[in-house]
Amino acid sequence: MSEPVVREYLLLGLRIGRLVPGFVDCWFGDPRLARQVDDEPPADPAALAAHARALRADLPASGLSARRSRFLDGQLGALACTADRLAGVEVPFLAEVREYFGVEIEPTDVEVYAAIHDEIAELLPGSAPLLDRVTRFQEHDRVPAGQLVPAARAVSDRLRLRTRELFGLPEDESVAYEAVADRPWNAFNRYHGHYRSAIALNSDVRHRMAALPLLVTHEAYPGHHTEHCRKERVLVREQGHDEQTIALVNTPQCLMAEGIAEAALPAVLGAGWGRWTQDLLAELGLALDGELSELLLRRTTLLMAARQDAAILLHDRGADPDEVVAYLRRWMLVDEQRAAHAVRFLTDPLWRAYSTTYIEGSRRVRAWLDARPEDQSVADRYRTLLDEPLTPADLAV
């Protein structure tokens, strides 16, 4: 039986999820709680906000350990903000991000992007505009039609073995892949509990072959799926931390999860993953320049911070969506379709602040991994992220 404050937290998350489709990212807790919420009339958002604050005030007397209290404190603060917004309270965007994720954000100086552009130009020499050179290179790197799921599975099967060796996995865990269309995201992991995940790949995005290891390490091995499996086994089943049976969007939990997933590739493969990918996909009859792709992706990934800038422009500075598309095309070096897809994500009511989880989550997790003791491997440090309920504040270095 869950502690009272944990039980109320779970009910609160489920009640908000009843009001906001997609807010509950995963749920594998006590089915009686879900049935209770389903049988109730929809809750009043203002009452939910008040309840979140009351539960937060009760944490010091709850008897929970310090690390569980820290985790729930951040979660409840985020839920109070979500409920406030549902109740019609106007929350400035930067304050919304702070309440959701426990971080402060600001735009990146575009000179940082300009310097990265110079490095990319050296990798792809020529007289054509840089965006055209990048686009031309990437067009040769597209996963062929109909090959997205088979190629992802091939990469996943190999990474699963490596992840099992480095971090350990439950014997009965599994991941299923499917291609979908017309979604605001690129890929999505739905964890069902009992060590099972379903991963949807958005075929509209035109995924790149060289980026498949980034996708699979992020969504599955050793990213989201592995983190869920480890936390279910270590925290829920062994230690009774039932608060980990639910994952809620727009909370510090999500910033940590996305940061962990964004850092998954170096934790499991490290340098040289481009040639590794080239050799693996050659077995499927797919050809790419792995070494150049790795060098290029290492730099274009840094340009993804412009997505957070775009959110600030849209929601804090009142920019027009067309202006933001132009901004993303210029600094992320993407075509109009990709930039428009990013703006669709940023204007979705549920996901508008979510880019911060990737940008700030990645920055904090990578800095924490880099600050490891000299005698500790990246994999050993990363295992702590998989097994512990850490918060953004815990990553301060």
C-alpha cells in the first residue's frame, strides 16, 4: 500500500490526465486508482492546484526519505502550475518553464550557432549556400521508404545486447516498433510497465540513417525504455517507490528523462559510432558515410538548442510563427518542412514548453557525466541516472 502522500500524488496526476489527453506519459500503477478516477466526475482545476500545494506542504511530515521528498516536491510544484493554467490563470512563459522543470532558460547567442556553421562548412566544402550543402548531404542519408522500422529494429537489437552487458536488463523486457504519421513529435516511447515499451516512429519526419543510433539510444537502449525498466525493478519492485509508476509530462521528471535519453549514445557507444552504424546498416543493403555523418551530427545536434529559442520567441516575445520558421531554418540548417514541423510541436498546447527538457536536460546531464571522478567510467556514472530518482537540482556541478 502506497504512503498517503504518494497515493494522493498518483490520484492527482491521473485526475489532471483526465483533463489533458497525453499528460500521463505512462502509468503502470494500482489499477484501482485509475478506476477510481475514471468513475469520478472530471475534477475542478482550481481544486487540483490547491490540492497539489497542500500535498507539497505535507511532504516534510510525510516520513518519506529526503530523495523521495525532493522528487515529489518538484513534481507537485509542476502539477500546481499545470492545474493553474487549466483554471485560466495567466502564467508568463518563462515562469511556466521554471515551475514545470525547475530551471531558468534564456536564448542562445546566435554567434554560437554561427561558429558551428563555420565548422560544418569545413566538413561540407563548396560554393552553394550552407543550408543547400547540408540538405544535399542529408538527402543521400534518408532511410528508404518502407525501411524505417526494419532499420530501427536492426540497430535496436544490437544496442540491446550492448545495454544488457553494460547496465543489465530484465530478462523478459521487450520493445515493439511501429511507423505512424501526422504526429507533432519525431518518435515516442510508450512504456506499459512489466518491462514492455511500444515505440512509434513518425514517418513524416524522413528519418536519416546515420541518426538511427541517436533515435534508438534515446527511445530504447539505454534511454527511455531502459530507464523505465531499471526504475520499475530497482525503485518500484525492490524499494516500493510507487510514485515511479506514473510519468507526467511537463515535470522535472521529464526533464531528467529526456536529458538521460539525450546522453544515451555516448554512454553506450562513444566515439566511432558512425562507422559502427555504417557497418551494421550495410548488412541491410543500406550505404552511408558513417565517419562524416558522425562528425556532422556532432555539430548539427548542438544547433537543436534553437528549438528552445523558438519557444521563447513564440510564447515570451510574441513572434509570428512564420518568423520562427525562418529563424529555425537559418540557425538549425533545416528545410521549411522540418522547421514547420518544429513550430507545430512548439504551438501544441501540451508540448509548447517541452523543448526545454531536451535542451536543458541534455546540458545538465552531460555536465554531470563529465564531472565524474577520474576512476569512474561514463557507463557507471550513467547507471546512477537509470536507477536513482534524481532531480535537476541534484545535477548541480
